Amino acid sequence: MRYLATIFMLLLPVTLGACAQDTGSDVSVEAEVAAPFESDYFSVMTVGSGPDVILVPGLASSASVWDGTVAALEGGYTFHIVQVAGFAGAPARGNQGNENILDDLATDLSVFSEQFETPPALVGHSLGGLVSLKAALKPNANFERLVIVDVLPFFSVLMDPEATVESIAPVSAMMKAALLAQSDEVFSDRQAEALSALTKDEADIERALQWSIESDRGVMAQAMSEVLVTDLRSEVQAISVPTTVVYAKDDAIPNMTAIEAFYSDLYSVLPNAELIPVEDAFHFIMWDQPDAFVSAVKVGLGAQGLDGDAD
């Protein structure tokens, strides 16, 4: 249970602020255009050319988690890279004291989607994937397709297969309080331990750890607690756009058979869904298996802008 326990401790999947001119993130790709969209809950930087793709990172993550993916694909796409307010050093802004972070992110993402003449694709990792599902369910959502990375419609079934929002609510509140009460030293130690089950390379563990340390603790704790009580199992069946679910698969992950069954079962209600496991990867698939991850994303995007090559 080490994998699930550490993931649960971090929100897991641990797995983005500032205005568009000052994101507070360490995105290394050069921003060509600051997207003309303002939100109290996230900022957006835009790079590349081609069909539009919105990228949403996970809990406490910087927008730069997408750097490798963007570098591999930006010749064929225009990427709109989200930085969630309060994560990875970005100013908390509208997420400060916000008790509806996930829904506000989803609402503004759906509003953002309306600005595109041709519907964009939406790609979300972890918390970003859950927010992407919520955004796609908004009445005004204007997305062409979804790519959901390593998250279930109800995360808490990984701890208790019989979990409900009601049964998890007190656990969620307890975990939020515990996270807020931790000293900086204890917080750092526990995040480092959890992250060792979420990505393989020591440099990547350290990078993600710094993002957690730099995140606004209140925003992080609130977002974590919301993920635990967000149950979209019955709602996702209303998502009709093509949806690709990419998930980590590794022999070092305990109960992998049961985890795969959850992916198969909980996404089976989507009328147009495809599951792609990525072997030899933990939660940060884009770091552990970058080439396989890019290939899976290309499949999820329908290889738009890449001459139909999804290989």
C-alpha cells in the first residue's frame, strides 16, 4: 500500500498565480504571446503554432512540468500553458481563501475555451485532469477532445473502493488540517517521501519538492481536500468528446491490477474513451517516460498538425 498511501498523503496524484505577464512559474519554453485571457485563478502563457491545446498541471506543480512535451510538439500545436494561482511560487490571488478552487478553475477554463473559433484540446495531469473533466462538463464547454493523465473520476476509491463523498469528507478535513499544521521541516520531509513514489529520477523528485515548498500551503491544502471529495463517476458519462486516458503502469506499483480495473471501470461510461497505459512509469509519466508520453498525447490529440502521424 506504500504507493497509494504516499500518493494519498500528497493528494495524488501530486500531483498550477499571477497575471499573464508574471506567471510566477519557471516555464523554460520561450513565451511568444501572453494569452489575452484573465482569470483570478490561473494565468496562461502561449507558445507554438498550429491547433490549440490547453495544458493543465497537477497539485503544486509548475507549468514547466510540460516543458518536455511542449518542446517535442510545439512545431505542430499552439500550447496554452496554465499556471494555477498559488502553486509552485505563483501568487495565490483568487485562490487565497477560496473554498471552491477546482470548480472555479473548471469554470474559467470553460470560459477560456469559448474564445477559440476552433475548439481546443484540453490536457490535464492529476488534479489538472480532474479539473479538465469538470471543465468539459460545464454547459458552455467548447473542447474538441480531452487527454486525462493519471487520475480517476473519484480519486478516493484508491483508498477505499466503497468510498463516498460523505465517508471521505471527515478524512479530507483531517488531512487538510494536518497539512496546514506541519512545520516546514516536517512538510518538506513528507513531501520528499511521497514524491519518491511519484517519479523515478532524483533530480525530478527534487524539482517537484521545490514546487511543493514554494506553493501556498493554504491553497495546496484546500485543493487537496477538494480532490478527495470530488466524485465525477456518474457525471463523466455526459462527456461525449473523444477522451484519451493515459495512466502509469509499473511493476513497482502495488495493486496495479486493481488500479487498472478502476481505470477500466470508471471510464467505461464515457461514450468515446480510450485508455493508454504507459509502462515503467510512475505518476509523473512525462518525466519517467517522455517519449512514450509524447506518443500517447499525440494519439489523444488525434495527431493534429502532425500530418496524421500518431506513432
